[in-house]
Amino acid sequence: MSQVHTSSFTNVGRTRFWQRGFLASQSAYVLAALVVLIVVMSLLSPNFMTGGNISNITRNFSFIAIATLGITLVIITGGIDLSVGSTIALSATITSLTMNALNTAQFYPFPGSALAVALVAGLLAAAAVGLFNGLAIAKLKLSPFVTTLGTLSMVRGLVYVTTQGRGTFPAGPDKELFLAVTAGKLFDVVPVSFLYLVICAAVMWVALNHTAWGKHVFAIGSNENAGRLTGVNVDRVKIQVYVLCSVAAGINGIIISGWLGSAPANLATAYELTIIAAAVIGGANLAGGVGGAAGAIIGCVLIEVIRNGLVLARVDPYWQQTLVGAIIVAAVLVDRLRSSRNG
């Protein structure tokens, strides 16, 4: 009997390089679309690739990108957080109010002390929102959508009650330092907000890809019951990702208020839509189990490039939201077609 040599089937089990790793992900498709869009924008508008405009794009997408990193973690676990916009406003407001209170109390033991206390207060307020969401979802088994929708309203209401609907302004001896660390530029070129984004993205990438905790996050999103059976502390990880999501939103809130020089009570209204959109466009699957730092940033950049291009082209700003919605649908459709083909 003749033998069949399996070595003759050289194509068995092999995939082309563009069908593996990052190149096979939705993020790669979106990145390719982004590159094409940048080229087109550069040809249509001579102002697009100027240093000032690139700096504006970098600063603007950084305003939502850190929060997008946080919500990507939540989406990977199969959850959702609709309260990020309100959390942005809460963190900014608490930070500003704390600076004012410390100034009134003349608390200033050393340079930077008032700013440090205010930043901690703002981030703790944001973390409290995430802790509330995480406990309600993980321990009480409430729906993430309904829970965070309620938190959105509660937190926004607290901001309005605390400020009586008026904006707050940072004050005190550390005011200039606050503005420098939130709205300043490195070498008068790179917004410091972009530096914070790079640091947060690097930490998230390492955590997701090179730690047991990251494997647990993906395991919960892929199959929560299977993850629980393999020893993953599902409740603890869920609480952690919701706290991290809110803290990320809090960081963005502080950065935005520094750039504005104030914390309006209506700050970041409806930002949650753009943040979730950026995460989904970047490849995070709302069903869970898929997502990453690179995709989140790519999604934010794409949205901001489109917005910036529309502004330069003097297109009605109301079209921006329409186009973002269309891009979300297109991104989900491309992912579905790609998944069906690979399956």
C-alpha cells in the first residue's frame, strides 16, 4: 500500500501574513482607511498638514482617547459604560471645587500640594462612580446598559446640584501649574495630553497582552462561565475594569478642564456616544472578547480627522454625528463580513 506523505500538502495549516495577528484585525482595516483619508484630506486642503492643525488634531483626539482606552476594557469583558461623559464632568468639577476650597482655607504647605490634593479628589470621585457601577453589575447582576444609563443621569445631576448649573474655575497658587500640566505643550509642540495618552496606552497594552489579569479580561468577554470554571475571579475583574474605565474618564475630564480653564456643568455631554463609537470603530466587539489599546487610539484619530476635515471644508457641523454613526455601522458590517469569511 502506498503511503501519502503529509509533507506534500504544503498549504495545510498555513495562512498568509495578512491573515495573522494585527493585520487580520478590524483595527488594521480602519488604520488603512485612516491613511487613505489623511492622504485625501491633504490633497483637498493645504491647511490639513500644517503644524498647527496637526497639533490641534493631536490635542482634540487626546481629549477622548484616554476614556476610550478605559471603555475598551469594559467592552472586552462584554459590558458597557454609558456614564463616562458624566464622570468626565464630575472629575473636572470636583478637582476645580477642591482647588477653590483649599485656596479659601489657605492650605498650601508646599508648592504643588493644593494641586496634588485636588487631582486625587477628582480621580477618587471618578473611581467611586466606577466602583458603584462595578458592584451593581458584578455583585447584584444588574444589566450594564441600564445600570450605567442610570449612573449617567445620577452623576450629571450631582454635578448640576453641586454647582447650581454654573461652571467652576480653578483658583489658588497652583492654578498656573494646573494649567501647565493639563494644557501645556512639550517643547511648545506636543500637547501634554498626548504624552499622558501614550503612557496610558502603553500600560494598557502591557496589562492586556503580558499579564494574567489581561488574559482574565479577555476570558470573561469570550466566555464568562468558562472563565469562572477555570478559576477566574469574574466579579473582581469586572469591578476593576469599571473602576479603571471611570478613572480614565476622570483623567480626561481634568485635562479638558485645564484646556478650557474651567469646568462647565454641562462638560462632556453626550461624549459617551463618541467614546463608545471610537472603541467600536477601533475593533472592540460589543459582544466581548475583542479589543485593544491600538484600536482604541486608531478609532479616536479617525473620528477626529473626519471632524477636522469637515471643519476645514466648512461642512455643516451637524453632519459630523451622522457620519460617525455611518462609520460605526460600516465598521460593524466589515467585522461581520470578515468574521463570516474567516469562519
